[in-house]
Amino acid sequence: MPLPKEGDNAFEVTVLQPASASRCILFAAGRGGNPLRHLGLLQTLADEGMLVVAPHFDMLASPVPTRAELSERMRRLSLAAARHCPSGLPVAGLGHSIGTVVLLLLAGAEADTLAGERVRAVPGCPIDRLALLAPPTDFFRRPGSLASLTVPVEVWVGDRDTITPPAQAAFLREAIDGAIPVDIRVVEGAGHFTFMNERPPHVTDTHADRDGFLRSLADELRGFLAV
């Protein structure tokens, strides 16, 4: 099957296809851009009857993405969803770290980069719910940035995350709670990379039982995403 294209460039998409799909899960990886680092989690969701579509991205040069980098990732997600998510199948967004910023944009939010660049969504990628793992929310501090967000949101963050600490998730709750359903889960002992099946090189996890946690996370996410 030909790969989706962005301009003249084809890009890789990991697709996990169940025998009969109840919905499509559009997965957005973090800075490193490789969804296969989350393969165990994604495979569990596919085993539960969810079609998982996970485009690959180039690694970001900096932890702080530019408007062009965020826009490129949005386009790839939209192209991947258009090609691999059958028409009529509901689409949920699941992402980690920077990937959550891109999904929030696709769901209607507006972001501002550190350089003050405004980023708006690429139209045409309907998402009916969002599961966000360790989301960085400083992109949405401008008043009204989240006003157009209308879908239920579930957020998971580690209490030992020094990159996107729980205060980032708390801001998201304060900004949108009451307008749309928001569920915040703070995981004891978890860090930023606890949510990955395969950690980046030289990263030491803070969680005592990461494999066990990831199994329970998959079960909890299945309950939220399968609605």
C-alpha cells in the first residue's frame, strides 16, 4: 500500500488493524516522533477492537517546537486519518507529550509557540474525544486558546514528571472544566517517560512497576476511548 504523502514526501504510518474495528485511535508521538516506542500500549488497544493509526515524525531538534513543526505534524495526522480511518468510524485522539499539543489543535484549540507564533488547526480531522499523556499546556495560556474545544478529555500525568508536571494538567482543568468533561489522573511515582513502553536511551524510570502500570493504563484508556 502506498504511503501517505506530505507534499512530495511519503511518510511512514504504523497501522494496527483488528478483525473488526469499533473506532479509530489516532496516535501522536512526542518529541522523538516514533510511535513504536508505545507499541505495547497501542497493540493492547488494537487487541480490544480499535483501529490504531500512528504516523511517524522526524525528531524535533528542540524540546520547544516551532509553528512549522507543529503544523507539519498536524498535516501528517490528518493525512493518515483520511487514508486509514474508514468513513463513519469515530476517531479518538491519543498522544504523549508534544503529541498532545497537536491533538488539541486538531480538536479545535489554538496554540502559541515560545516565539509567539500563533498555530491553528488544519481542518478536516474530526475527533470526538482526547486522551492526553503528560501534556505540555503552556502553549494554551492565551485567554480563549481552548474556547473552541468541545470534546471530552482524559489526562494522565506523573507526580514525578519534571518536564510536564501536574501543574500543567491542573491548568488544563481550570481552563476548560465546566465547559467540557475533563478527568485528570495523577499517577504516583510516574515520570514523563513512564507512559512509554520503550524509554529513550539513558532515561531512568521513577515508577516501581512500569510494565504493570502500562497494562492498567491500557485498560483504563480502553474504557474511555471505547465509548
